[in-house]
Amino acid sequence: MALTEQHIEETLKTVIDQTTGKDYVSSKAVENIKIVDNHVSLDIALGYPAKTMLESIRQQISEALKSIAGVSTVTVNVFSKIIPHSVQRGVKLIPGVKNIIAVASGKGGVGKSATAVNLALALAAEGANVGILDADIYGPSQPQMLGLTGHPESPDGKTIEPMMAHGIQAMSIGLLIDAETPMVWRGPMVTQALQQLLNDTRWHDLDYLVIDLPPGTGDIQLTLAQRVPVTGAVIVTTPQDIALLDARKGLKMFEKVGVPILGIVENMSMHICSKCGHTEHIFGTGGGEKMCADYNVELLGALPLDIRIREHSDAGRPSIIAEPDGAIADAYRMIARRVAAKIANLNKDYSDVFTQIIMEDN
């Protein structure tokens, strides 16, 4: 019996992508199947960055295909193909930015900023071009977490060059003012300042821009969610009931303005004693899972209450950079891949495909 593409596809339908939970055929990742004698070659085009997983995916598919009778050798080319996806209606994409990920929380103190910066660095570690925008005008923390000092340059006096830190582009109001200067601005001024930071920064060919939003669900957050072209939102919470109560409000805010919820990150999920290794759920357990079940969203990952996360952030070298081979970095990379995979499943942006039609009265 002659070997056909159908044989290859039927086998690949049984091979599950560990990041998406789907097979490679249904996720439309399989391309350019070629059969020459007993040799099979094909491409696997992932919709998300997965630099640290490429070899294991290649081996996974090769082993599956070699089990087919008549196949002697296999060549599998695995790569990432990241494209822009649609945002809220009436909001245009930012030049130089394919996708924007909003990282939000209903309240402060849940580790949102640390999650945002490690998410950005994890996406970069997986091979994406990434930027981070610190949208917390009142309490910018990203310059400290990224170890950034000095001020960004403005080549033309109108636009700003993002500063580079650990391989990602960054912008924050904290880079434009003195560290001890309080921002005593009302809501409209804060919104305008963020719009300028977002639109006047010369972002360079970003696959993802991570926005670290201020905590809460007030007028400022709602206005930002309506005006910033957000591809999807990640909600950060802790397992405790009070945090979950506020996290639910943050989730509903994004739903109201038509921003897809990519999932929930449960931070400080458990504490592991550095002395004896005992695990204790200080802030409760199962809260993030219940919230995900209630709103039919994905639990992207659970992170421990670990002193190293705080120490790394304070030192300007987040966990992805400080301990790239550690368990915490692995957890952040898994979350990053899941976030990017969720984006890959969203509707594509076709705004550049269609010609603008202008109606005029004659």
C-alpha cells in the first residue's frame, strides 16, 4: 500500500501538543507534507513562541511518524509564526506591535507586576520580540524590576525610544521622572499620559507588548481597556477570597469592553518552606480553579509564594533572568507559552488586507 498524506495526517491527529492540549492537525500547524520514497518531511508552524520546546516537539512528531509502516526517515521543521490578532472594535493597532497582552488584577498586592515582567521575559526567552509598558502611572515599578536607570532618548523631540533591559523593550513613566516624584494627577491626565507612552514610543517590530495595568477596576482602568488595542487579558490573583472577589470584577470589566480573557494566573498559590520543604497553602486553596470554572476560562498556572521571586525583582533581575534553569522560570515559561497559544487561537487581524472605502456625496 502506497504511503499518502492521509496516512501522515491520521497519525499526527494522535500527537498532542502539550501546550495547547490539541493535536497538530486540528490546530492547523501541519504544513508542506512531502513524501519521497520512504522519506517524509513536513513543517510544524506553531502560532506561539516555543524556543525551549522545539527539539522535544521535533522528536515527538518524528517518533510518531516513524511508527508508520513504510516510513524509514523523517525530517520535521518546527518553527513559530506569530501574527497580529483582532482587538476591540473601533480601536486601531499600534504601529510596530502585533499583539497586546494586558496583565491586570482587581486589587494591589497580588504580585501582578512581578508576573507581568516575568511573562514578558519568558515570551522573549521562547524566541519572541517583546516589549513591556508600565501603565501604573501612580506607582511605576518596572524600572526597578528591570534594573533600568537613566532616561529614554527622543531622536526627534516628539517620539521616545524604548529602553532595553534583558533583551526586551521597556517604557514607563518612572523612566521620565525622578524616582521620588509623586504623580498627583487626576484621572484624565493619567489616561492621557498612558496614551502618550503607548503611542509615542517607537516600538520596534514587537510580537507581544505586555502592559502592566494599575490595580483596580475604576474609571481609569475602564478607559484604558476601551482605548488601548488589547488582544487579550491575563488576570492575576491569589487564592484568598478577598483577592478573588476583586479579580472577578477585573474579569467582568474586560468582558464588558469585548477584550478576551486569556486566563488566570494564581500567584502565591502555596508556600514551600526553605528550611524543611513543607508545603502550606497560606492564602487558601482551589480559589483560582473555582473562578476559572465559574467563568469558563483557563487556569494558566499557579506560582508559589517564594522569597526568591521578591529578591530577584528587587535586584532588577527577575526570576527568568536570575535563575533561568530553575523551577520558577519553568513555571513562567509554561504560562507564557499558554498565553501565546491562547492568542494564536483568536481571530486574526485583517485590517491590512482590506482597502479603505470612502463614501463621498457627488
